[in-house]
Amino acid sequence: MSGERCWWCGEDPLYVAYHDHEWGFPVADDRRLFEKLVLEGFQSGLSWLTILRKRENFRRAFAGFEIAAVAGFGEADVARLLGDAGIVRHRGKIEAAIANARAALGLIERHGSLAAFVWRFEPPPQERPARMTREALAALGSTKQSAALSKALKRAGFSFVGPTTAYAFMQAMGLVNDHLEACPTREAVRRARAGFTAPSSVGPGCPADAASSRPSWSRRTAV
């Protein structure tokens, strides 16, 4: 890979692969979006690399992050997860993950998919930095859109989804392209976003004209 990769992934092969092939590429798959929301919650107080190293264990423990399956977890599953040394054993975060799955089902019912809900918070290009420098990135711990996403998720019944967590989610899932200007992956993400159509809130329980209320700038942008 030529060019200067974003500094934050260091040299750990797992982290480098995550940076090069996942972080920032647009995602419309509900299972992957839910997984990231849950893992961002578990990351609170820890490094993302710690969570990344445990991600396969989390996937095994949480039924592959199938939303309906996790929503059906009960006290026996909480006890099982608290005894699983392969994940982060924090009762509050475990119970939040289960509650978040149930909240996600509610969003899917109302918006057609979790993806249709979260992509409503994609920021307009004019509100993005003109150039993504290290200094510009450092100033983006949270944004107006991440605060709005956080508030909407909490209103829907989610927890461990503060504005900073919501912005980290937006970065990872491609709602923004925060690779630095010199990073070769920035261009790969830009191309992926150019060919990506954000899902609209049309589905069971949604008004037929729900998509028309979505700002036109959020349909296909490359920032």
C-alpha cells in the first residue's frame, strides 16, 4: 500500500487490516451496523484494538449479532456472557446490548431497516472539513449529526450511545470519510461511497413517502 496510512492503526496487522478494508467503507447491512453499535458500547473505557482482538469471541457469544436472536436473550444468556472470558464481562454493557437489540427491532419496524434509520444522519458535504488533516480529525470528537443520532437512538431505547460513540460509529460505517488526505484508503472509500446509495426509510410501518423527507444531499455523496 503506497502513501501514508492514517497513524492511528499503528503496525498491528489486525488493526491495519481493519483500517485498510473496513473503516470508513459504507455499510447498509443491519447485522453489521448493530454489531458496531454494540461493540462501540463495549469499547467504552477501553481501546478499539482490545475489542477488535475479541471481536470473533463477541460474534460467537452474541449469536453472530443477529438482531432478533440477541433480542431474545434472557437471564440465562446474561449469566452465560458474564462467565465468558473471551468478551468484556460487564453486566451493564451486556444488558445494554440485549436492550439495544430490542430497540433495533423497533426501529426496523418503523423505518424498514436499521440502515435506513442511521443513514438519515449522514452529514451534508458543506459541513465537512475542506481537507481531512490530522488537526481537522482531532476536532471531530463529536458533531451536530452525531449528537442528533445519539439523541434519536436514546429516544428509541438504546444506551451506551453518546455523541462521541455515535460519531465513532459514523466514521467506521462510512457515514463520513475520515481517512486523512494522504491516506490511500481515503480514495478507495471515496470510490465506494460514489457507488453507494443510502437506504431510505420505506418499509413495514413506514409511510409510503418517507423517503421523500430525506435531504437530497444524503443520497449519494463522497466526502
